[in-house]
Amino acid sequence: MRNIPVLLTGYRLMVTEEPTLKTREVDGTAEIVTDRDGVNQYVVSLFAKTKGEKGEEIRVTLAADPGDSFEEGDMVELIDAMVSPYSFKNNRGETVSGLAWRAAGLKPRD
């Protein structure tokens, strides 16, 4: 199952690392990540917390350029947030699994 919509009502999301172009290492060189249509992808780190609970840092891939207006400490909302579970064996034979977070975009919290 992929791209499961997520409702984050009741959660506060704070920027912990400003949005940047998403990159990956290919043969020792950083390469910009794009979608199937060649559009650059971005990534932002957020601290997600609901009242009375411990929070967690999540890294979210953004499908659109969020612009330069987001800084560390800003409270934000995700536009069309989704998660996709993943699981694979790494080169050491260990199983790695988790949730990949995605969103169409980012906006300041009202």
C-alpha cells in the first residue's frame, strides 16, 4: 500500500531543518532527486508533536518548491500529507523498514 493520506489534526509541526533540494549519492556524487516528470523534489525536517505526548522528528519529501520563507522554528502545515510504508534488505542483509513521508507542499500555520 502506498501514498496513504494522513490527517495531522491536533499535531503541531515545527521546522527543524529548512527545506532544501533533495539529493542522493550516486557513485560518490550528489545528484538532485526528481519525480517521474523531472520536477525537482525538496525535503524538510519537522518536529511533530501533539499535546501531552512526546514528539518525533520526521523528514518529508515535498513535491513543490516551498520557497525561501521557511526557517528553523517556524510552525507549518503540510499540504496533502501522505505516508508510504517501506521495507528492504540493505547491503549487510539487515531488514530496514519505516514510513516515507510526502506532501504536495508546505504552508505557514495560521
